Amino acid sequence: MYQDKIEEIKAAIAAADANTAEELEAYRMEFISKKSVVGQLFGMMGQIPNEEKRAFGQLVNGVKNLADEKFQALIEKVNSSTSKSKSREIDLTLPPSNQQLGSIHPLTATRQRIIEIFERIGFNLSEGPEIEDDWHNFTALNFPENHPAREMQDTFFIEKNPDIALRTHTSSVQVRVMENQKPPIRTLSPGRVYRNEAISARAHCIFHQVEGLYVDENVGFADLKNTLYHFAKEMFGKGTKVRFRPSYFPFTEPSAEIDITCLICGGKGCNVCKGTGWVEIGGSGMVDPNVLENCGIDSKKYTGFAFGMGIERITMLKYQIKDLRLFTENDARFLKQFSPLMT
Ligand code: PHE
């Protein structure tokens, strides 16, 4: 009668199949493990009459071998069909794959260098929101009610009445700092700004500025000039000269545009500087007393200077990049040329 049982098990082994690791394990439990049907056959030996033990043993071993062979076959089948096993087929003789390392974005490298230069002369860092209200972006900065910069063509408004807009310059951070801190204030505020301008090689609707603000007793225009002379030499090299051109901003008086000697022609005049030998990097001036008062600072006691420079502009001059759109196109061939060591 055990012959029937054994035939039954052989048939079951022949019919068994496995396509996954789980099914393989189920097969092992059913036919290979100690508690499996085959394992149980060995346990029956005690009940078999002595004269039949030898024949029984041979039969049971035969089943066991059959179960083992089938198990090996199923293992191979499952291994060759799952990706897990494919990943195990590593060819150690292959050369290593080329690991692409990332690089610092040129604008980040420039921003870091600017921060480093000003931190060494006592400026701390501050920041403000990119979504601003009218007060911080315009009114506190002494913009007259009808100033063209408030109008739609320059500013991305998010809400009207009360006006909420994407900040058009980092000067809004000046206001936030002066409202919250007492002089002496020496702060640098790098950040993203937005203007409704057509995108071209020289302009973008999103770009970066770095704002500087220094408020204390007896701060004068000579301090502004010397600070920016120092910056230009550190950033662009010893021979770089700075020129201040009279200008107008509602929040500074007097105001001046900051030019540096053209790095392309060294001041001789070329098409980048349009033959003048000078290129503009930002605006500056003495903080208008109205702005100090708007922010709760006594303008009889304190004076200050401020400047705002374009980070794209500085980066383009430093690395002689001709098209500002390259910064946002994410072409790795362009971006990976800039390492922090270059700054
Ligand atoms: N906010 C001015 C601009 O965006 C630059 C500026 C900053 C001018 C600080 C004077 C003082 O053009």
C-alpha cells in the first residue's frame, strides 16, 4: 500500500512547477523539507516489516532524488527568469561605468564668492520673501504713487488692492532689515527677483541680485566707494577700476550707477562695452532719509549706503558668458565648466 502513496508523490513531483521565489519555497516545503511528504516517508521506516525495509528504502531514496533533481531544475528556471538573478550576473572584467559628478552652478559659485568677500568685511546675511507687498517693494522705498516701475509692464502683480507682487528688486529686504534691527546694520541680501521683461541674451524675467546695506552714524559716500573698490578688486582682480555715474533711484540720494573696467578689453573699448571701456554692474547710493524714517530709524542720527548688483551680470563678466539664457537651459556641457576653484 505504501507503493500507491509513493506513486502518488512521484506524480505530484512531476506535475509541480514554480515561477517565483515564493512558489519555489512552497515546493521546498512540500517535497524537500523534513516535514514534507517525502520527509515523512523516511519516518515510516519503523512501521515497515524487516524483510521489506530494503525495498522500501530504495523506493524512498528514489523519490527523494527525484524531488531534489526537480528542485534544482526549478531553482534554475526561477533564477533565469527574474531580473534579480540577472543583476547577479556581473562581469567583473568590464571597466567601471562612468560616474557623472555634479558641479556648482555658475550663479551659485558667484553668489558664494560675493558673500565671502562681504562677510570678511563685517556684513551678515539676510533674506526676505520673493512675494512682497507694496510697502516693502515700493512705498517704504520712497517710490512716488505714479512711478512707472509700479506699473504692469515691469511688475508681476499677484493681487491688486492691496497690491501683492513678485519682488522687482532685493531692495525690499533693506526695508525688512531696517524695520527689525537697530543700527549699526551691515547686511548683504542675495536673492531672486522678477520683472516682466522679454527674455533675450541680456535680460530675463527672473534673475538674481545681491543687495548691500550699511547704516550707522557718520556713514558717508566715501565708505560706499571704498567698499565697492574693495569688492571689485577681490571679485575681478587687482587691476579692476570702479567708476560711479550719477543716476536716480527713489530710495537713494545721491544715487550712482556702478561701472567696472571692461574685463574683455581691459578698458580699451570693445563691442561688449560698446567702445567705452566700462560695464555696469549695479546701482548704489546713500539711503534716502525718508526711507530711514519709513523704517523707524532716526535720520538725524544715522546715515547709510546701499547697493544692488546683478549676479547674472557679474557672472557673465567674470567668465565672459555672452548669453544669459545659458544659465537656465541646464545644458550640462555648459554648466560643468564652472568649478568653485575658478572663483
Ligand atoms: N534696486 C535697484 C535696482 O534694482 C538697485 C539699487 C539698490 C540702487 C540699492 C541703489 C541702492 O535697480
